[in-house]
Amino acid sequence: MTHVLKIEDLHVAVGDKEILRGVNLTINHGETHALMGPNGSGKSTLGLAIMGHPGYEVTGGAITLDGRDVLAMEPDERARAGIFMAFQRPMAIPGVKMADFLRHATTNVRRPERKEGEELIPMREFRKELKEKMEHLRMDSEFARRYVNDGFSGGEMKRAEILQLAMLQPKFAVLDETDSGLDADAVRLASESIADIGHQKMGLLIITHHDKLLEHNPPDFTHVMLGGRLVETGGKELADELHRHGYDRIRKAYPEAEAANQEMLAEESAAV
Amino acid sequence: MSTDAPAKPEIGEINKYNFRTETKGIFKAKKGVNREVVNQISDIKGEPDWMREFRLRSLEIFESKPMPKWGGAIDINFQDIYYYLKPTASQGKTWDDVPQEIKDTFDKLGIPEAEKKFLAGVKAQFESEVVYGSLEEELAKKGVIFTDTDTAVREHPELLREYFGTVIPPEDNKFAALNSAVWSGGSFIYVPKGVTIDFPLQAYFRINAESMGQFERTLILVDEGANVHYVEGCTAPMYTTESLHSAVVEVVVKRNARCRYTTIQNWANNIYNLVTKRAYAYGDATMEWVDGNLGSKLTMKYPAVHMMEPGARGEILSIAFASAGQHQDAGAKLVHEAPNTTGQIISKSISNKGGRSSYRGLVSVMPGATNAKNNVVCDALILDSESRSDTYPYIEISEQDVQIGHEASVSRIGEEQMFYLLSRGLTEQEASTMIVNGFIEPLVKELPMEYAIEMNRLIQLQMEGSVG
Ligand SMILES: Nc1ncnc2c1ncn2[C@@H]1O[C@H](COP(=O)(O)OP(=O)(O)OP(=O)(O)O)[C@@H](O)[C@H]1O
Ligand SMILES: [Mg+2]
């Protein structure tokens, strides 16, 4: 059976600000979907709502994984059910070593039935696997002893997110600008690694403003978000068009969504 | 009694403190404290007159002193406590001499394991007197003295008479006076000039008699250029009636010498833990207190370093964890008495399930202590809205040319941090425990390995049931 992540008429608000206004999206396991759209259109919000961020309130619609109600699950249950998100801005956890954090995470995700306090993956086995994956990502082994995202450079943070993707092997992954803040070499390395780890092996939802990542992970579908809705869906050629020509055509074609987007941006700057 | 070899205890087993071994006390002094009880203690120990007089004088001071007006609420009936209990007729010389029931307790504490491994200096205090201890030959060869303080009074009278009660005189405070009157057990260490001990000397002890005060007395003398790390860890069984632990620790660090004193204490919830710890650091000497306080009903503890001569350094690292029904009033005291002295305090406190932690610190720069440098950092983490944290920093400066820094922060576990960990499959409990362990990591990494592991496990125990 192929796994399916299904999003139906999803509405999401932060406080009393409505951000997503009816998103529909179905991702089958093994498919790659590109999610594009101008700044502030709601791409990260969709990812965070899928992952269950408590600040993003689902006010309508449904998310299911193989028919199971994802919205009824806590974020940790979602992770254990096989959902992952590489964050645009990962959080620092001072004093917690990458290796300890990853060993807990990997154990829980691989053994969803594990009770608290039960044994973790054996240290030796875990270290060996982590070492291999880190070498593959050309990460220094010292990295495992650093504190989670604490004082990481932008590039290190993104690479650490990819390392987590590699260790956790989810069924579905949202990658939120995992290619941003990287130099040209690092973008290529990240793109290749993601292709290696996830392309056609997971359901991928790739949020990006650049073309490199999609070159290595050619999308089966490209979706354009504007004003909190997916206004257009196409194939890889749509992504190419947007990279080349930007969002002018889209903005003109969907004036209502464009107005909603402007409104959100205006609220944002009013809030600042 | 079973003769089976006990299951190999792990160091972490020390944490499981709610067991209790029946004690056949050979002698128990009467409840309460008065001249008769103090004389009796001195008689049984066969002490020289100077110590008996010191005890009796301290008793008078104790009786005349008021209770401290700061810190936490203390509700103790001093006449309802046993001040002395002698568990065995004589001090155990070898492991074979130690009674089985005491061995059973030690097994649960991991002592035999420690013994097997080399920890030469393990001094285990059972009840109020050291019953078992072994000194490694190596130490003896270097001229190091590591013994219980009772033995030291008999065998090293010249050192004891010169230093005992000089760093913390009985006049210092009511509880120091009480300890001075009824003290029993504790460690005496003398490290000769230029001698470095390259493994930590350790002591384990625990309280195991109901309503039974534990008044150990420790004196450490580190001679010029010498270096020692002393570690005490202890756990206490759970009891329902009030219990008092009031220790006095005096340390003298001579020129160019270095001493680190590490404590991890996890007391049962009904214990008052009122401890006075102070060190004198002389020219270019370094004194470090690493102090971890968990459990107890009320802990009041402010390790102090007096920097007596130029170039002396004092450093205090303090971790306090206050959970339900607990008040940790912990802190530090640094007194700059000479020029070019440097002091640092780093304090981390955690309050959980309605617990209360307070940082109480004093930084004092005396007249003449020019170019003193001092830096204080205290961070508090509050885990829920019922819990509380306060900071009471006192600064007294009598010199112009000094550098004093003070930073304080209070934080809660951030929603974003929590979400990040949950999104990776950690449960709320695991995530918050991880964040708390991360919070104290900069101090925990200063601990010897087995204590660092124990500390993390203690935190885990304290965090159980704290969410959801
Ligand atoms: N936590 C929040 N609090 C307030 N407003 C928010 C929050 N998260 C998102 N928003 C608002 O929702 C809108 C969509 O934000 P989102 O981060 O989802 O956009 P995006 O498409 O990912 O943009 P970008 O390409 O810049 O990353 C923006 O107007 C933003 O300000
Ligand atoms: Mg975004």
C-alpha cells in the first residue's frame, strides 16, 4: 500500500489572523511536490500546521495520513507516525548535544511503541550509523558533540536538518527553504543529499525560492501559493517559469488571492 | 541473611534512596541537646579536654543565638532530635569487619563497586560516624592524611588544634554553633606541600535514623602548591518526621595550592539541610566549590571563599533544583580581602511543581582589596506557573578600583524549543527533561563522569510526572 498524506480545505489562523484559506493537497509516498509562492503567502504556515505547531490553530479542514486523523495527534505522535519538517529557522537547544538529541529522536521514531524510560538504540550501533550519515553529508564528526543549533552558522543549521531527515527516515517530509543561506557548493551538496535520502523514497514537499534543489529533485507537481491558497498546480515546467519570470503573471491572474496576500503583509508590517 | 553475591549495583542506583536498612544502633544518646548529651558524646569518643571545652562553649553560643531571620521557614524542635548514634562498636578496618546490614546498605549505594575500582579514598559515613574506609597506599606514601575527623582528633592533634574551628568559629551562626557542640564524623584531609592527587577523593554518606541529626564536620588543609579534588555525594532515605542535617566544612588553601570541593546532595523531602561551608584561599591559591542541591524541605547553603592574600581566586558553581514542597535557598559568598583577587559565581536554579528556589549571594570587597575582579551570573529556569524563583544579590564594595559584574536571567521553557524537540518524536516529558539537563550542562560537565551521570538521572527523577 502506498502511503498518502491528504490535506483538505485547510484553514489556519495565528491568533485572529487568518493565514491559510482553504488548502487542498494530496501527496503520495514517493512523489516530490514543489511549493512556491511569494514571501508571506503561507508556505511555512502550511508546513507548521502539518507538523502541529501549537501557535498555528487549525480552524477548518482536515489532514490525514493513510486515513488517520493527523490533527488529533500531538507533534511527537506525528513524528512517530512518519511526518517530518526541516525548519526554515531551527531552534537552538543550549546544552543539549546533537548526538544525545538524535539518539532519543531516532529511537522514538523507529520504535513508536517505546515507553518512556525504556532503552534507547544501543550506543555503538547508533554511533556507527550517525558517523556514516555525517560522513556522507561531509560533516565533521565534532558536530555530534555540539549543542543543538547553538551558535550554528546558517549553513550548519540546514545541514543539521538534513542529517535529521537522514536519521529519521520519515514517510513524508516538508523541507522549508533547506537550500537558503547556503553557498553555491553547499546548495549542490544539500540538493544531492536530499535527492539521495528522499527523492522517490519519501513523499517530499519542497518549499524553495531557488532552482538548484529542484534540478536535483525534479518535482512531479509544482504548486503556487498566494494569499493562503494554492492558486495553481502544474509540473516541473511551472517551477521553471516562476524561477525565470517571477510571480507577476500569477498575481494578475488571481487578484483576490493577491489582495489577501497584500492584506497579510500589511498586517505584518503594522504589527512590527 | 543472604550470602549471595549482590547484583552489581550501578552508580545510578544511588539515586533510589527510598530504601532503608534496619539499624541496630549500639548506642543512642538521649533525644535533645544539653550539657549532659554533649559531655556524653565527648566521653564516648574519649576526646581530649580541648575538644570537650570547644563543644561546651559552642553549646552556650548555640543556646544564646537567635534563629536566622532570612532564608526559609525553619520549624525544628531541637529537643526532639537524636544528636548522636554510634552504629558499631569500633571502626571497620577492612571490608570483612563491616557488619552485613551495613554492607547491604552500601550495596544499594554502590559502595563495593567503587571499592573494587580503586576509589582509594572512599569514606562511607553510615549514621553519624565513619564505619568503613580504606586509604590507598599511594596516598599514605605521599604523606596525605584522609581520615574521619574523629580519628583525626586522636591522631593529628597538632593540626586539629591549629585549624579546627578557625575558618568557621561557633560564633558564626546558630547552626555552626550546634554542629560545633554535637559534631560527629566527617572527613579530615591534609595534603602536604607540593602534592597533587590526580583522582578525586570521594565520600558517600547518608542519613538513616529517624529524627536523627547528621552533624558531620569536615576540615581540609591543602598545603602550599598542593592540589586536591574532594567529592561528596549523598542520598537520604525517605522519612515522615522532620530531620536535620547541619554540617560544617572548613577548607584552608595555602599559597599556590588548589582545591575543588564537589557536592551533589539529594535529600529526602522532610530534611532541613543547613550547611556552613567556607574556605580561606591564600596567595595565588584557587578554591572552587561545585555545589548541587536537590531534594530536602529547606536547604540553606552558601559556600564561601575568602580571598586572603594577593592573587587568590575563588570560584563557586551552584545548581539547585526545587520541586514540590522544597525550598532551595542556595547561593554563594565571595570576600575579597586582598588586592588582585578574582572571584566568580555561576548559579543555575530550576523550580518545578511548585518548588521554590532562591539565589542568595554576597560579594564583598574589603578596604585595601584593590583591583579585585568579580563576576556573578545567575540563571533561573521556572517550569510551571506554580513554581517560584527569587534573586537576592548583595554587594558591598569598599574600594574604587574594582571590576564587578552581575547578570541575572529568569526563563521558562520556550514553546518553540519544546515544539522543535516534539517534532522530532520526543515526548513532552523527554523534551522538558532534555531542556533542563541542557540548562545545567555547563555546570554538570565540570563534575566527575559518574556524578554527571547521576546528576542527569536525578534530574530525570525530579522531572517525572512534571508535565501533562
Ligand atoms: N507566528 C506568527 N505570528 C504572526 N504572524 C505570522 C506567524 N506566522 C506566520 N505569520 C504570518 O502569516 C503570513 C504567512 O507567513 P509564512 O511564514 O507562512 O509565509 P511564507 O510563505 O513561508 O513566506 P517566506 O517565503 O517569506 O518564508 C505572513 O504574513 C506572516 O507574517
Ligand atoms: Mg517561509
